[in-house]
Amino acid sequence: MTTGGQPTFHCEVQKSGEQSTGTVTTILCHGRLVSETSGQLKEVVKPLIPLGGRIVLDLTDVNYMDSSALGALVGLKVSAIKEGYCRLELLNLSPRVKELLRLSNLTQLFSS
């Protein structure tokens, strides 16, 4: 079996420190965010949550997301809320991801 059929996903972390709003960490996500790759996103985001500030997941280049990845995003959002001093936001959602959030009644969770 070749690795050509495996889902590919990677992300880049960009930090910016703004005095007025605090630290903003933008994570640019690329590829397919599915059950096999959602662990990679969690490995990047989880350690950032206790640091506080804003974490922005830019999903511009995410061409597919499954329910397992959606579950990972919910887990990260809940962790951020529980910590209390971190804000996790989603940015540049594709129409498919927006619809996935709407169908699963999660639009409100990610809009706060």
C-alpha cells in the first residue's frame, strides 16, 4: 500500500504580540482535516491553550473535514473555555465546514 492515498495535513504557527489585545497565535491549516490527521492539530493547539491570548485556526486551505476532526475542534474549544483565559476562533471556513457546524448545531459554540 502506498502513502499516496493517505490524507495529508500540516499547519504553520504564526505568533504576534499586540499590546492592546494580547498574544494572537494564528495556525494556518492545510489539507484534509480528518480522523487520521486531527491528532496533529491537537498536538499543536493543546500546549498553546494554557498560555492564554487568542488562538485563531485559519481553515482557508482545509479542503475537507470529517466528523472526527469536528470533534477534535470541539474538544479544543471546550478546553479553551475551561481554561478561561484563552479564546479559540475559527477563521475562513469553507461552505462545507460552515454547513457541518450548522448541521451539528455547533455554530453558536464557535461564534463565541
